[in-house]
Amino acid sequence: MKILVLNCGSSSVKYKLIDSDNKDVLAEGGVEKIGLSDSFLKFKLPDGSKETITVEMPDHKEAIRQVMKVLTDPEKGVISSFDEIGAVGHRVVHGMEYFNKSVLITLEVIEKVKECYPVAPLHNPANVTGIEAVTELMPNTPQVGVFDTAFHQTMPAKAYMYALPYEDYEKFGIRRYGFHGTSHRYVSRRACEFLGLPYEKQRIITCHIGNGASITAIADGKSIDTSMGLTPTEGLMMGTRVGDIDPGALVYLMESRGTDAQGLQKIINKESGVLGVSGISNDMRDIEAGIAEGNERARLAMDMYEYRILKYIGAYSAVLGGVDVIVFTGGVGENQTGTREQICRKLEYMGVTFDAEANKVRGEEIEISGKDSKVHVVVIPTDEELMIAEDTASIVKG
């Protein structure tokens, strides 16, 4: 079955067309700057080369129409008509407690996703816009919602509750939900396949680290704790997100700067993290270059970034009662060999040994722990789109 996977952002659409039977990626690309005069669509051609076209796309409906136009183009496309697409799978960021698994999209599901707008104001509205655009263009094609938060719905209350008045949980749903769930689910399963281990009998810590970053503790195939919270702001230090911080510091910051809630949101989501500390960039490649040039704030940003990863791995090892597998994924996890080495070297106390030669690989599946290591440490490139395609095909085939 050919599955179109869509990830709709506020001004962008990323897509992949995947054959769910053999896992082949038939086409992929993305639209950026929707609603602006310089909007464009970039995509891979069947021969593997890339092309970019500038076209006016005032809204998501037109953006998706342009994607479909490219997919069905006689020369550039890979399908002859919309009818070849068996279903569309959507990444949906927040499902609160409504969704603990992927679901067939109905009017009722859309209304529940809209109820989650207050906790995901940048993401969920864009996700729904994409769903509605597909409904208009392909009204008879089934659609499936795959939720970032669903995998973490197995967390026990002691892990997901905040120590706020209980009424705030009952009335407003304020609790830890976690994100990157589709990625954590994929790489934890794939790591066990790669290592030849039974997934349901492992203690796994998955480190999805990049511009956005989270760590998850997985016991017997289920998420039991994760670093992100009600929103993706909590947890690890990220590219521009602050991560863990004393809530009292935020109150003090608002009073000191004279800013309101909207201003605070901008600070903690867009101006903090690696960018805020380094003053250089949120891209870790720029931070590495800054360190090479002797920039002390770049060095501090890297040290903080790696320290928090190490701290969460230690905490989750305690929660799990030990760890069998540690997985690195995401842009940094898959490619930043120095960070992987720094973390592994400091895990010797739990029996991790490090294979420096294996660690030279970037963006490939590899075990970077030594043969005598008590813990398997592996790099697994994430493939959320494949996970979405598999869920979509499974639900549609029913």
C-alpha cells in the first residue's frame, strides 16, 4: 500500500510517499514559507536528484495540492493519480489523554485534537489544517493520526503527575505528556531488532537529541518516563528551548524584564538553550566550530548540553533498575561523534565500554559500545515517517 505521510507545521509541510509493504520511500520533499510571497517546494526526483520550484501557496490546501501535482507529474512524479494513494498518515503533536495509539481520523477525532490547541498552539492547528486540506482534495482517502504523545501514555501517575494542586490536573489536564513518542517507539524497537534482543524484555534508554531533544525510559516495550512535559519545553537543554528551570526563576524573569506570558513563551522557546547560552547559534556544528576557535561560551553551551543528557541517563537508569540498551538518535545523536564519546566515557561506572573506531560512523546504524560492555550502546537513525506509514497501513487494512 502506498502511504502519503504528512507533517504539517505552521508554515510548512514535509512529506514522504512510502510503500508500506516493502518500506521503500518513493518520493519525499517539503513546502516552506506557506502564506508568504517566496513560498517554495523542494523535492527529490525519481533519479535521486533534487529540485526546487517557487510557487505561490497562500495556505496549506494549496501547498498539499502542489505536492500532489508533483507526485502525479508525468516526468517528475511517481504515481499516475491520487487513486494510487491508499491512505494518508498525519503526524499530530499533542493528543493529551484522549489518544494512547494511532487512530483513523473522524470528525470526532478532529474535535478532540482541537481541544488540545491550548497545550500545542503552534502545532495542532497546523496538523488539523493539513487533515482538512487532504479531506477537500481527496475526500474518499482514509486518513490516520499518529500522535507524538501516544507512546508515553503508558507512564504511571507517579511519573506524569506534577506536584501542583490535584484540581489543576482534573480541570486543565496539566501533567507530563512527553513528545517525540513516534521516534522513541521506532528506535527502541529497531535497536532490539539490530541487536537481536527481545524488545519486550529490555530496559532501554532512548536519547533523541538534536535541536529538539528528549530522553525516554522504556521497560518491557513501554514508556515509563520521559523528559519533556506538558509542552516540549521541559527536560534537556535544546537548540533554542530552555529545558529544566526553576519555575520561580521564570516569575522573577517576567518581573525583571517586565514581560507578559507571550513574551516569556518567546524567551523560553526561541531565545534560550544552546543559542541563548552561546550567543552564536542553535546549530551544534556552529558550536563545535566556536569551541575550535576558543569561544568560552560555546564551550559552556556544549558542556551544559552534554551534562544534562548524562544526568537524565543516570536518573532513568535508576528508575529502570539498570539498563540493557542505550540508543542515540536525532541530528546530534546520529552525527555528533564527540558528544557520543563524552557521554559513553562517563558511563563506565555502569559497565559501558566504548569502541572509538565504531564511533567514527555518522548517520548509520552502529553499535559503539565495546564487545565486553555490560550495556549495548547503539546509534539508530530515526524514521518517524516509516513508523507513521506502518501504523497507517495497519489501521486502514484493519
